[in-house]
Amino acid sequence: MIPDLNTTCQLPDQPRPIIIIGAGGIVRDAHLPAYGLAGFDVVGIFDLDQDKAQALAGDFDIPVVFPSMEAAVGGADENVVFDVAVPGGAVLGVVEGLPDGAAVLLQKPLGRRLSEARAICAACHRKKLTAAVNFQLRYAPPFLALRDLLDSGRLGRVHDIQMQATILTPWNLWGFLETEERVEILYHSIHYLDAIRALAGDPQGVYSRTVRFAEYERLADVKSATILDYGDTLRAIVSVNHCHRGGLTHQESYLRVEGDRGIVHLTLGLCLDYPRGQPDRFDLCLFEEGAEPTWQSVPIEGTWFPHAFIGTMASVMRVAEDPARQLPTVVDDAVLTMALVEAAYDSSAHGATPIPYEE
């Protein structure tokens, strides 16, 4: 019997208009398609590259292309939500330019380092912003289904979480990464680390190693292996290789969560043959006393891109309506994910425990 699982997020009572700051690929591929599905109204867009902004406006019927950040802010109604999708190093400057009391959704990462994340968070508090970070994997329909199983106790006590990705990522789509000192964990695996935090809480520590790849000589780390320390009863690991050259054969992109009452194996098809992607798959095994383990594939409507982007924007709109509501990816929580990222890079920099080959 296929269980009834929640795969939808809560929507605002009255959607608010959106102004987008940034016109990169993520806005085209995910933000705007998601807002179209949800019926959210994008009333304007700004980007330093006016040609990009004009192209998006034409393709998605956005009525206004602002010539400057100041014009975008000056032309905003007080109930607008700002959707900020700029590189990590530009986030603080944009936040400082927003009107006090505004509602804003910030694309991850929250800066390039923990110190920047804390400065951004402090600015959001000083300006009294309703501010969240776009850790949208938490809102992907299959992840919501997993969350439902955990919250209802149907998986029991979780003892193992593994995120495995063996993929070929077209890094050329994001040219700005060539000037970044941190790449893989900060711009990719940060999603997985944040998702595991959402499932299991904050770890006690982290062990990590990031690795470069000769064929991506202009990029910093493009592979990583990270172990999150939750004590001696839960193993949690993220292992990512972006350099798989064997085609789709043996590419992997899955999150597996094992509890003492059941297992979920969730294939995140987006990363397979990106940006075309492959179908998601949600496989579930619930244990029954005296019976052999039986797996079933549960159909899930919706996927990470673009559907998850509805959830993060909807959460900001809902809290702008009623501050008593929960904002799961509020900037304060995002700082904790950035602290985990910082610790992972520190771990990688300090190296492994030396092996005592000789006395």
C-alpha cells in the first residue's frame, strides 16, 4: 500500500508582488518558472547586465526592467518581496540597499565566508527585514514527503543519512565561479548540508576534504567528502564528485535516510545530465515484523527545480503577512549552515590525522 504523503508547501493568504535583483541562469531556470506555477506576480527585474534583464523580461512577461538598484528600490510598493539572486560576495551590498522593513529572499550562499554571513544577518536585523535564504531543497516535493515520514515516526529513529553524487557538472554555466576561492561546498553541497541539518539538527563537528580537478584548472574545489559528527548512533555523510566522464552510466545523485522502521532512497534527478536532468525517484521500504523487506516506488508530483522555489518564496510571503508564522530558512538559521560550511573548509585545510607508519 502506497502511503499518503504531504508533498506541498503552505502558500500565502494573499501573494505579494516580487521584484527580482539578478538575472542569472538560476532565475531563468527555477525562480521564474516556479513563480509562474504558483501564480506569483513578478513586477520588475534589475541586473547589472541590462541585456540579460531585458531578455528575461521579454521571455517571462516582466513589465519593468529597472536601470539601477536604486530605481528598483525606489519603484517598489511597500508590500513587495525582493528576490535577490546575486553571487555571495554581492549579497551584503544589495541588503544594505534595500528599504528598512522590507521582505526579502536571498539566494544562497549567505556570503562567501562565515564572517560575511554574520555581517549580512546583522544588517538584516538592523534594517528590520523579513529575510530568509533560498535553501530550497527543504521544499522539494520529494523532500517534503521524506519530512512527512520522519515527522510521523514511520521511519523510526534515524541512524544513517547519506548523500551521494557522482555527476558531470557544466561549471561553464557560472563564469563568476572562476574567481571564487571556494566552489563545491559553498555553491553546491551547501544544499545537502543544510538539508541534513533540517533532518537531524546541528552536528557536533565535521570532518571534510575538498579536492581540485586538473581539467577545471580555473576552479577551486570541485569534489568533496564530508562527515557530519552526530555522535556514535548516527552516521551522516556527503560525498560529491562533479567530474564523472562516463556519461549517464553509473552517474548517481541520491539521498538515503535509514531508520529502524524504514528506509527512503531518494534519487534527485536534477543533477543527472544537468541541466536537462533525469526523473526523480522516491523508493520506500517500511519494515513489518515477521515480513521480508519490500520496496515500493512512490509517485511524487513535482521536483526540486522549479517546484521547490515556490516554497521558499511562499514562506517569506507568509511571514510578511503574519510574523508569528515560522520561517524555516530565516537568515539566523542560514548562518548556522554557513558555520557548518566554514568548519568543513577549515577541516579540509588542516588535513587528516597523520598515520604513525614508524615508531
